[in-house]
Amino acid sequence: MNGFHTMRAAREDDLFFVQALEMDPANIFVHSWSEATHLANLHDPSYHYFIAENAEATSFGYAILRNDGPGRVEWKRIIVARRGDGIGSAFMKAVLDHFFTQHDTNTIWLDVYEKNDRARHVYEKLGFVEIGEDLIKVPGERLLIMECLRPLPA
């Protein structure tokens, strides 16, 4: 089975894998962080690093989120090694479910390049809605601010 199976907290020995995905030319919309930055963030309790694995415990993606105030979490990064078959969406859904059920999270927000249609489509399918824009963070680029709210109980 090559699809998403589970996620786990990242460890220091995962940082080479994380950086390799960041440096992959296919990930043009992801900014790379240095090993020192990742290491510091990994040990910072406000950051949450997750590794996606298949049924054979092979890593194929990662996500980074950061606490951003009471009940708010910023989604910093998500990268999967293989695109187009839904494993990234399944991983992202698992992360959202984790924060909405295991933490006191009401809102998860992110920014995305306006021209990153594939990511925007996935985010919208998972319940993210556009709430604003950022024209300053990356000069010459329009970033859309999107958020996902904790689902209401059924």
C-alpha cells in the first residue's frame, strides 16, 4: 500500500527528509528553512512537526504548524513526495482532525500563493475559505489568507 496510513511526530533524524522535500524543484511554492531553523522549531513547543507514513512506515510527507494564539494555529508547511493521488489530502485531513479533536483549536489558517491552483483546490475541498490577502510577505506575489474553522458538532 502506497497511500497515507498514519502520521507521527517528527524527530531530529527526520530533518534530512524534511529538507530534501523542501529543496525538490517540484516544490516551487515552499520556502526552505535551514537545518538550524528546523532544529530550533522542532524543539519549540509552539511548533508541531508531523511525518506522514504509508502502511510500511515509509515517510512520504511532512507538515509543520505553529500555535498562533488561543484557539488559533497557523499551517506553515505541507509537502508530500507524490502528488495527484489524494495522499496529501488524506494527510492534511488527519492533521486537521488531530488539532480539532485533540487540542483546543478553533481556527487553522494558512497563506497560499494565489497562482498555486492545486493547493488552493485541496484547501477548499478540506473546508478552508479565503478571508484576505497578503501583498507584503513575498514582494511581487499575492498570497491568499485562508482559514478552516472547527466543525460544529452534529
